[in-house]
Amino acid sequence: MPQLTVRGIGVDVMVSISRPLVEELAAICQCGTDHFTVDCLNVVSVFDGQACNTNPFIEVAWFERGREIRDRVAEAITRHVRTAGVSELEIAFKVYKEDGYYIGGVPCG
Amino acid sequence: MPQLTVRGIGVDVMVSISRPLVEELAAICQCGTDHFTVDCLNVVSVFDGQACNTNPFIEVAWFERGREIRDRVAEAITRHVRTAGVSELEIAFKVYKEDGYYIGGVPCG
Amino acid sequence: MPQLTVRGIGVDVMVSISRPLVEELAAICQCGTDHFTVDCLNVVSVFDGQACNTNPFIEVAWFERGREIRDRVAEAITRHVRTAGVSELEIAFKVYKEDGYYIGGVPCG
């Protein structure tokens, strides 16, 4: 964690931005780059009676870090994705609680 | 948003009901149909030592709209899915907070 | 529910452990084995400018059952997955509220 789950953006795009994006996020969150995971999810989107393009969307699952860090993380993700040509992006933060997160069976809180 | 993520229901089924379903949901939520996304997720389900059919399940990610709207949204989704031949459906609402949701880098709250 | 959504662990692994794992979880949660679903999600993970292996991760979506049950569920999942050769595993619990969960259109709370 943080864990980014991506819809509607090509794997090639995420590959192209992954290094500078994660380096910047790690600096903002003050943790190592190896804390981050970026997972591209393949979905089939449907609208108005037919399959359609998937809206670019990234869910960031993490422990709560507060407004300032969250704003900066969202801004950095949006900017890197835009640089790669994806102009519209929605981001949602999903908060896991430390006492509901286990690494190797050991709770984080 | 609202964002419907669907498991265990064929894309063809969601295509067949998407227009009337989203029109009814938009009327209930009093927002445009283009606020809704319907994403079909492909998973491999496992039970009792073998792969199995996936239970029909829809997660609705949204901002909290209260009990009455939620009940009506769940009823409408269940009814449309039943009309298409899927009799068993479970629905879970996942609440995003406005200040944890960003459109184009700008927070919604 | 509980609903286990699995990333970064092969379907074959989950098949091999599914029966004893779910039987133990059902005993811990004091509910039937048929309350559990195990869904394997296919994602493409990206790190440092290239596609990479997906970190083993299981999200457990459920109604809150408290610390003791949660610890035991996490311990059992971790142990069964380790037995199948997956040494590193992170588990996150995602809590659905009873009044935001609908079975056949009827709320659970």
C-alpha cells in the first residue's frame, strides 16, 4: 500500500508513467517506492445498450493520510496521467483501517 | 458515479438492460444518465475444490444518498436484472466520501 | 459474504485450498460454507517501467465481526495460502454495512 487499481487506462500508459509517478508519490507519502502497487483491471463497460469505452478511473486504497497528502497524491496522479495523453480522470480514495490490514497474518494496528 | 461494478452476470445481460436501468436510476438519483458507469468484471470463482459459477453481485460505489434512495436504487437494479433472467442478486453499496473523490484533480468536497 | 477477492495467487492454488480454507473460515465465523465466495481477479501489475508479478493480496468484504474473529480469519487465510507455497500475503478487510447490503432487493439491516 498504497495500492492503485486502474480502469480505462491502457497498461502501456501505466508502464510509461509508472516510474516517475511512483517516485513522486513515494516522496509525497514519505515511504519507499516498493510500498506502492499499480494494478490494471480489465473491465467491459456498458452504456446505453452497448459496450463502450471505460472511463479512466483510479481507486487508491491506503491508510488515511489526511487532506494535504491526499490532495497532492491526486494532483500528481492526474498530472502524470495527463502527460501520457489521458485528459479525463476520476480518482477515489478507499480507506483501509490499520487494524483491518494484515501483513503475513500480523495486523498493522 | 454512481459506479456499478458487476460480477457473475453476462455482459450481454447488462447490455440488454443498461438503457432502461440507467434511465430509472438517474430519475431516482435526480442526476444525468451520464453520471452512471456500468463495468463488468471478469473473475474466476472457486468453491469446494473446483471452479464454479460466479454469484451475481453488483457493488454500487457512490456518495451516500440516504436510506430511501438506496432502497429504491437496490430495488430497481434487482428488478431489471430479474427481468433479464437473473433471479438471485446481491448488491453492496460502497460509500466514497466527497473529499476523497477527485475529478480532474479537483476534490468533490 | 464473506467475499474473498484474490489477486496475485493462481486459480489453481485457490482451488487446491478452497475446501479446507472455507470450512475453517465457516467454523470461525459460525456460518455455513455456502456463505463464502472466493473470486480470483486477473490484473496486470506494473512497477518501475514494466509489467511485474502481482503481489499476493486478498480483500475480504464482510460485515464487521470484531477483532478476535478478524484476527482468526486473517491467520487462517495466511496459513492456508502459505501451505500452498505462497509465503507473502497481505489481507485487507472491507466492511459493508448491513443497511447497505441487499439480497434479492431486501436490505440486511
